[in-house]
Amino acid sequence: MIQIKRILYGTDFSELSRYALQYAAYLARQCQAQLHCIHVVDDSYQYWVAFDLTTVPAGPPVEELLSAAQKQLRTFLAKDDLQGLEVTTAVMHGKAFVEIIRYARENDINLIVMGTHGRTALRQVLMGNVADKVVRKSLCPVLTIRHPDHPFEMP
């Protein structure tokens, strides 16, 4: 029998991820599961203007970004009805798909819920897709949510 006791919800703070949160919260209620809500601060920001080994990374220090992301996560989650749910939050630094999978493994997550932008094949190759990588590499099931207003694009 399938038992879902821990659900992981990953957010990038977009409207699409807010829509996916509705699914995560609903499933957590139906399964009486813990809801783990996480955000990953992408580590690639450090390399945006790195010209050589002596270049100082652009932007604020990682600690500052993590602190700001933690506040943003609290604000983001406060806008939705999560009352009655056991909610755990975390903010990490690294490659988003790697950290999501690592968190799921370390916390014995039974289901991952996340939004997907449904990019075309070309944009996916050029930009990558966190949800796609999580689906392909995760050891547990992944539920991807597309926004209902997103038009279908033929590959």
C-alpha cells in the first residue's frame, strides 16, 4: 500500500509555484502528511561576471542571499492557507535539482511536488529545467504541476 507521510514542495517564488503549493497542501491534508517547503538559492550567480580565478564573485555574499530567501519563503508561504499542516521550511544553496533530490533523500520524502513551466524543447536545452531533472533523477515520485492557463505547445 502506498503511504505518503512526507511531501516536499520546491518553490522559486513564481506564480506557477504558488499554484503548485495548492496541490502540495491539498495532498498533505488528504494524506495527513508533513509538508516540507524549500527554496534553493542557485549558486550560478557567482559566475555571472567571473573573468578569471582572481575575480571576486558578483552580487551579495551567499549568507545574505540565504537570509533574504528565508524571509521571502516565510512571506510567500504566509499568503496560503497552510493551517493545520505540519510544515517544515528550508533554504539551501547550490544547484536546485541537486539540492531538491538531496533533501528528499535525507528526509525520507515520499513525494515531490513542484511547478513546471513547460518550456519548449529548444528553450529547455538552452535554459535547462529543474523539474525535468528532478523527475529523471529522483528516487521518489514527482508530481509536476503546469499552470492551467499555460498553452500547450507542440514539440
